[in-house]
Amino acid sequence: MPIAARWRRLAALPPPRGSAALPGVYELADADKQLIYIGQSARDVPNRIRAHLEQNPCIAGSLCYWRYRFSRVPEAEEAALLAAYRAKHGDVPLCNRAIPLLRNARRRYQERSRSRD
């Protein structure tokens, strides 16, 4: 079952809230309000959405709307939302289909070496 909240435009993303931040689950949609991502944040949903915009080209290229719901157990609710979506559509939303980076010993060594500089 999707989050029962109205879609908000990306421009309505609130500023960082600091200590008043709340955890929750969220759904992101494209211009046609088609779901492209389901996620969760243990700290602050708007800040997590901002991080997606900076780091995830799949989301940054098509995100227009968002909605969220407060949750004390966001990881469990995210899993339930993803399972419901998968049951209805046969797969997860487009931007949830992450391709993990292959990390071999050489790559890990290079990453650690760069972080020491």
C-alpha cells in the first residue's frame, strides 16, 4: 500500500530542520507522478532526498514530486512498501534497482589510500 499523503513538488522540500528532524519513509515520483523510488531515513527525510539529488543520477534526472510518512521503524516500513510495490508491479521502482559497485582488493586499497590524503 503506498503512502497515504499528497504529492508535494520538489520546490516544497523544507529546509534542514536540525534537532527537529524526524525519521520516516518516502516515495519519489516523476513528472507524471509515477513512482521512481521508495526509501527511508532514520534521521531526516528532506535531507536524505537532498542527498539523492546530489548523488543519484537516476533520481536527480527525473524527480519532480515527493511524499513521506513519519515512522519509528523506517527500515521495516520501507521493506513493506517495496514488497507491496513488487507484488503489484512485479519489480521494484526504477531507481531502486541499484547496481552494486564491484569492489575487489585493488579498488579497496585505492579507496583507503585516497582517504588518507
